[in-house]
Amino acid sequence: TMRQRFWELGDSKMGDAIAGKNTDTKGGAGGADEQQQARADAKKRAQEEDVVDYKKSAGFAQHMKTDNKDDPSKSATSDFAKHKSIKEQRRYLPVFSVREQLLDVIKENSVTIIVGETGSGKTTQLTQYLMEEGYSNFGMVGCTQPRRVAAMSVARRVSEEVAANTPVPNRTELHSLGGLVGYAIRFEDVTSPQTTIKYMTDGVLLRESLRDPDLNMYSCIVMDEAHERSLNTDVLFGILKKIVSRRSDLKLIVTSATLSADLFSNFFGGAPTFRIPGRTFPVEMFYAKTVQEDYVLAAVKQVLQIHFNSPPGDILVFCTGQEDIEGVCTLVAEKVGSIDGCSPLLVLPMYSQLPADMQAKIFEAAEKGVRKVVVSTNVAETSLTVDGIKYVIDTGFSKVKVYNSKIGMDTLNVTPVSKANAKQRSGRAGRTGPGYAFRLYTDRQFREELLENSVPEIQRTNLSNVVLLLKSLGVDNLLEFDFMSPPPQQTLESSLYQLWVLGALDNTGALTDMGRAMSEFPLDPPLSKMLLFSVSMGCTDELLTIVAMLSVPSVFFRPKDREEESDAAREKFFVPESDHCTLLNVYLRAKQHGFNNDWCTKHFVHSKGMQKAREVRAQLVDLMQQQKIVVKGCGGSWDVVRRTICSAYFYNSCQIKGIGEYVNMLTGIQSCLHPSSALYGLGYTPDFVVYHELISTSKEYMSCVTAVDGQWLAELGPMFFSIKESFATRIAKKSIEAEREARMKAEMDKAQGVMDARKAEK
Ligand code: CDP
Ligand code: MG
């Protein structure tokens, strides 16, 4: 059904058509001969066909116009959503037509794989069907999502759908979000004892399995979006496989938007696969004729071209992350605003850091006669379905977390999508009627450069967190664990090593008391180590605040046009030598002022961010109390605090190399102080620093930096550092290293043997 067609993005004709209009309205200088020629041509055609000049510049636009005369999708679903009741909308979903058969299969099997096109109702309906069928009488119906945004937004929708079963006057607290239907993401639990349908991130369920190894609270678990192969979902697969074999009463449902279902079915010993019949419309495909240098500009051009030339229907643009998305939104809005009499366009961004109320907007239908453009990360690829999309623009890129073994940590890289992603993306245009997909890459790029499927996260990211968790669950030998796709041995080794350095594992790779305590916190290992080390240093009160502040997006507000003013306000909080302590200082000062909104605004601090930090802090305090740890403070002694910070960041410790330039002491990677750092304006630069994160832009920048004493590094991390190494200590260090390596290798070899044996069995 998918026909291919070439289109001419970047071809001078199209770009100039828009630019030409612009110069006309603004009366700017004329362009090149070519431009004028194009404009003249367009004018001529316009006179012939009675359309405005820029409309007819590109071939495909013409094609679309004629092709759409009898378009059955004229009443896009946005109208549908407006006019039909929630109940009617539910009955209209493809999954509704197979409700009974589906429930029969679930009844007969403990594991069921469900495959269905995106938007068929898997995420929103399955949980409700299970509840309606009475499964929730024996426990909660849980549904995992790889993305926080999806968990929150879907829970809200389902809460509304469940409420719709009860007449308005009879509705109670139970019918609002957090009542019958709730969600839980890290540091945010919107559920109550009455909650029967619980949406959550896969990470939350994974942590719950630490407390409740059989997950007895649940009667059913829907592992949604399994095709995404997120790290936590992949680990959950192994854990749930065990649980299912112990608990015959548990219903496990695995959903997938793609055909990777066979893999899941085999993993669960041949579980049945149920297909929800699709209801898709043909999507006509266009590829860029030439390779696009700048996908942001290309996307902007394409949005405008559709808006000017093509019939009504909303547009979905797949972009990478916040920055690019904001860029596309701003440019499109500017362009549209600068053209007189241009029909209105509603431009909406969608990314995970966007406030929830803004996120909710993408599901609302635009006013009549207004075209909606949603510019999103790959969350709209399968996790969220926006109705009424007729045009999809695919930049061909997404942001992917990749473990960089050179610097020993994950970085977010802009990476080409896989063919499977590209297919999902274009498919979003054909949900409610025939649609059009514009790929901002050439068909040769598609065929030759894109991978068939993207690499599962477990095979490309840092595994310290997962390793710690599995060790806490009693999985001593990691390669013996039933991974659907085993992670690379090298990554496992380096994760084991990092945990050993932090004192979470002993020389034999077994969990230490410290490691066990660390696993109680939903934090990255260095942060939980820092918190626990603070107990012996007597500065837990301070470290709780610092860790909470590091766990929320930056609280510093830096509006455009007021950069200097806001920078000056931020500098007032600076604690010399430490960005970590600066964060602590902001919190303490805000607290002094009762976390007052006006105070925050005046000092260019996000009050919502501060609120979030307070909530995170309160939860960390709870976890401390559960571990019977008494929270003590050091009365704000910055040195004690800095020393504690030093204890967790061995991997991120640097020595000075030049002015503002440092080199990592373990990896040799060079990095600089960021101009926003409190250390940047010091009269001198400290010899040793540790940092929280590395940010790669034009250079490698250290983000959140604290100056430390070389002596502290030597004391706290003697396996790495020494001020002046004697022969004896060097020998001792070597033998520790050798012993560690030997033990690690023995474990790996043993595990490899088990794996090989298992493979041979198969
Ligand atoms: O999971 P799947 O892709 O199969 O479909 P779904 O997410 O359950 O979506 C079913 C319907 O619910 C779609 O028409 C969505 O547009 C709608 N929905 C919504 O209106 N608001 C949300 N927050 C989520 C879904
Ligand atoms: Mg879904």
C-alpha cells in the first residue's frame, strides 16, 4: 500500500517559493536569478490556475491536491474526538472488536503476547478489560511503560475513561487520577490504597520486585511497548519469567507494536500471540531527493510547504530532543507570523521535560480551521497516539543513550533511526485516513544506511544500576541470568568494576553491606554512595539536599533577553569551589524564605523545580528512615560536604592541565569548566576537581563541578590515586588489581560456560 514518490525538499524551487513570498511581503532585496525565475514561473502558473504563487512550487503538492478530491478522511478524528462521547470512542477502537476472543486467550494462558498497530487501544483498553473482567478482585492490574511521559499521560486518559462509566453526580475522589486509576514514576507516586489500575515506568516495577520478589500485589501485569526493548523492560522480562513459573495465578501480557512478537513468544516458551486486526490506511511516502544537511531547517521548510499547499489535516514532526524541537517550533511560528494573511497554525512541542499541562495539549483538537503541528521526540512513535494526523515528517534521527567506554559513562547521542522506527513513524499518518509521510533523507540512505532494528538498550548502555539491582535480587552470576538479549561482556565487566570501586561489591563480586544499602535508593550508584558515605561524615542533611537538587532539572531560570540579569542573580548563590554546594545554598536560601514563589521568581529560580526538589528530598528522607539512618547535619561546613562529594566521583575526577582545562585522571579525557560554573570566576583554578556529568557540545564540558583536595582522592580512592607512591604500595596496588581482574574473569568465564551449555542444549 505504500507507494514511493520523490519530492524535492531543498531543491531551490521549494525553498525559494517560501523565501520569495517572504521577500515580497517584507520588501527585502531580491534573490538570485534562479529565485526570480522560480517566482516568475510560479506567478505564471498561479495566474493560470488561480492560486497564490508559492503554492504550486513542488511537484508532489500538485499531486496531493488532485489526489485528495475524494479523501474519505476529511472528518479527521480530532473532530471525532470532539463529537463522540468517551464511551463511543472506546467502542470505536480496533481492540474492542476482538475483546471477547482476547479475554478468552488471556484466561487460558499465563502469558499472552499481543500485537497491534499503534492506536488500536492496547495501552488504554487492556487494563480496563482486565478490570471489567474481575481480575482486579485479586490484586492490581499493573501496566509498565518505558517512558515517564507515557505513563502519566495514559493514566490520566484511562482515569477519565473509567470515570465515564459513572454518572457525573455519583463521581467521587475515586474517579479522579490517583483514585481507581493512578500512576507511579520515579519520585512521583500518584496512587492510593484504592488504586486498581496502575500505570508505571518499567523502572518502578523493577524496584518493586526488590521489596516484593513475587509481585504479589498484582493479579495482572501488562508489559507495554515491549518492542522498545528498554533496559528495564528487558531485565523485567527475565524477572517476570521466573515469577510466572512460581505464580500460576498471575496473568502476564506483553504488548508490541511490531512483529518482534516471535522473539517474545519464544522467550516465554511459545506463548500464544494474539493479533489485533489493524485498521490502517495507505500512506504515501516521499523521500528527500538530496541529502539534507540540517534536519531542523528541512523540517521547518516541509511543515510550511504542507501548510501552504496541502488540504487540512494535522502534522506530526519527529525530531530529536528539546532543543531541536523548540527550534523547529520557533522557526515555524516566526515564518507563519511573518506572512500576511497566512492561515493559522497551532504549533505544539512534545518532550519529556515539558510541563504536564503543555504535554496534555497535543491531544486536544485545534479550533475549527486551524491546522495542528505536533513536534515530538520518538515518544509519539508508538507510546502516544495523537488522533487526526495526516502528515508525518520524519527527520530520521532520534536521541539515543549510548555507553561510551572511553569516558566510562552514558552519553545522549543524536543517531539515525532504524528502518523499523522509520516505518512506525510514517505509519502514524495512516491511522484515521490515507496519509502522507515525508522522510527528510534519501531512499538510498534509507536502504543502505539505516539498521533494520535499533540495538536494544541493554546492549548499549551502562549497566551499573541493573547489575546492582540484580545482585540485590540474589542473582550472583550475571550471565546466568535469563537475558532475552545478553549484554556485551565488556559492559558487564566495566559495570562490575565501577560498583567495586564504589564499594558496592567485594573482591569476589558479591554484594557488600554498602551495596545492599545503595540498592535501596532509586538513584545512580554514585549518588546513593554519596548519600550513604555522608552518614559517617555527619553531613547527611546537606547531602540529601544536594542529591535531590541533582535529581531534578536545573532550577536556574535563564530567560532569553535577560541572560545577564539572570546570570548575576545566579552568581549571588555561588559557593566558591563548588557547584554542588551552590545548589545546596540555593535550597537553603529558598527555605529561609519559605520557598516563596515571588522570592524564587525574583532570584531567577524555578519555583516548580524547587517544589520538585523538596518532594524528592522528602522521599529520600523516608528511605533513610526505613534504613534506620539518623539524619545529621554538619552545620554547613563546606569542606566536609566537599569531601563527601569526592567519595563518589572517582570516575569523574580531573587534574588541571591548563587555564580552565582539565584532564580526567582515569580516562585521560580532556574537559573544561563550563562558564556557568561557580569555579569559573574564581581568581585561580583548583588542581583537582570532580564533576557530576560531562556534557558534549562543541567541547566536553564538566557540569556541576567541585574542587577537591588531591589528598582526599588518595585517601578515599587508594586503588587509583596516590600522592607519592612507594614501591611497596605500587606492588600492593598491582596485586589488588590483578586479583580483581582474575576474579572478575573467573566469574565471566564460568557464566560463559553456562551460556554455552544452554545454547548447546537448545
Ligand atoms: O496502545 P495503542 O497504541 O494500541 O493505543 P492507545 O494508546 O490505547 O490509544 C487508543 C486511543 O486513545 C487513541 O485514539 C488515542 O488518541 C487515545 N488517547 C487519548 O485520547 N489521550 C491519551 N492521553 C492517550 C490516548
Ligand atoms: Mg500503546
